[in-house]
Amino acid sequence: METISSIAKRLNVTNGRIYQIIKEIPADKQPKKDAKGKYNFTKESVEAIESYYNSSSSPKTDIESDLVKQLRVDLEDAKAEIKAKNNQIDKFQQLLDQQQQLNLSTNRQNEKLLDTTTNNTPSQDDRPLQNDDTDVLKPTEGNYEGKETKTPKKGLFGWLRR
């Protein structure tokens, strides 16, 4: 005599799934209940449960495999998008470094112009600025070492900065 638990173990499903299958199979193949409310399984009812389970589980695996394939495709797309975004971030970082170099060069050129317009005689401190080799046309790699050297401010309002 079969029980719900033995059928569930054989099909590798839960007891609750067996109850669901019993409700879904045709009424003439459903097992009958005894006076205590327990199911009495006949050979036909067990075969009906097994055939229903086998027919309903195969399309499910096809759907699941399609879902897994779609998830893999989505994952590959996401990886490619992340790689593209990382490349964009690298390019923006290079542009930012170039902009900082241009700003530094422009500030140094502005300081030179301020020094020459005040008609001050160049001092020893100004000579390194005249030999400034910061060129905007040179590539930025290697020019900036991560430390900024402060030069004394000269010019019209230089006395305010002291």
C-alpha cells in the first residue's frame, strides 16, 4: 500500500506537492479517502500522479533552462557595460589630469605676466619661473608627480599674501 510520503520520496517532491497533484488529476483517477480521511492509493491513482508529475515537470525544466540562458546573456551584457564604463572613467581621469596641468601652466604664465607688468626687476626667485618647462603641447604623463611646489607670489598685490 502506497502513502503520500512514499510517493513524494520516489518523485523527490514534498508531500504538499503530491496533494496539489491529486487535486489536479481527473476525478476518476484520484485516490479515495477512507473513514479516517487517509488516501487509499490504487495502482491507477499512483500512475496518474506519476504521469502528471512527469508531464508537468519537463516543460518546467525547459522554462528554467531558458531563464538560465537569458540570465547568462544578461550577465555578459552587464560585464561588457561595466568594462565600457571603466574605460570611460579612465579617459575622464586622464582628461582631468590634463586639465589640472593646463590650469597649473596657465597660473604660472599669469604670474609671469603679473611680474613683468609691475616693472619689478627679476629677482633670484623669479628665474625658476622663467625656465618653466611646463608646455601645454607635451603629454601629461610624467609631468605631474603628485606634489606641487609653491612659489612665492609676486606682483601688484604680493604684499597682501605674506
